[in-house]
Amino acid sequence: MRSELFQTPAQELLFSEQIPVTLLHNYLDKGHRLFIDNYYTSPALAQYLLDRSTKLVGTVRPTRRNFPPVLASAQLSKGETKYAATDTGILAIKYRAITNRSNNKPKVVHLLTTDHSNSLP
């Protein structure tokens, strides 16, 4: 059974990206939404799930392959947000919190989503 799961373009995913695909196998192509942490999230996984009618929202490591380098290296002021969108429907976001962590380092969050747009209502 395991070999059947990876007879798809999921074979091109990293092992950490294949784990959510394996767990979601019975739920793909049904319009579900996956919330996930930065260990698994990547632009490749987001695109794969989007192609399988499954939306993804998750934190992401800025060093992941294919994460927009311009966004990863962008300097932000407190409370500022920057984003980069692809024409395929993936939105990458970088946000710096207004307050810093307790050790005075800035709290910066990187996100990937295929469920949101970069516009306000």
C-alpha cells in the first residue's frame, strides 16, 4: 500500500513533505483545509495540495527551498507585514510582531497559505 501512495508527483516531495500527504491520502480532492507547522510546510507541498483541491495554511521556515528569497531577507519594522504571491495561488507572508520576545529578539513569523488572498475586505 505504501508504494501505491507515492506513485504520484508526491514522489518529488521531500520526506517531511510526504508525511502530510500520506496522512491526508483519503481526504485529498475533497476541498479540505490543512493547518500545519513549519517542519512540514513548503511551497512544493502547498502546490501539490492545491493541485489536489486541498488548501494549506501553515508557518514555514524561510530557508525552505522555493520560499521567496526576497521575502526571507526583507527587513521589517515592528508591526509590518510583507507578502509575495504566485500566479498559481500560493501566498507567502512575513510578519514582525509589535512586541519582541523576552530576550529582545524580534518575533518574526513566516506563513504560506493557499486559502487566503492579499487583499482586505
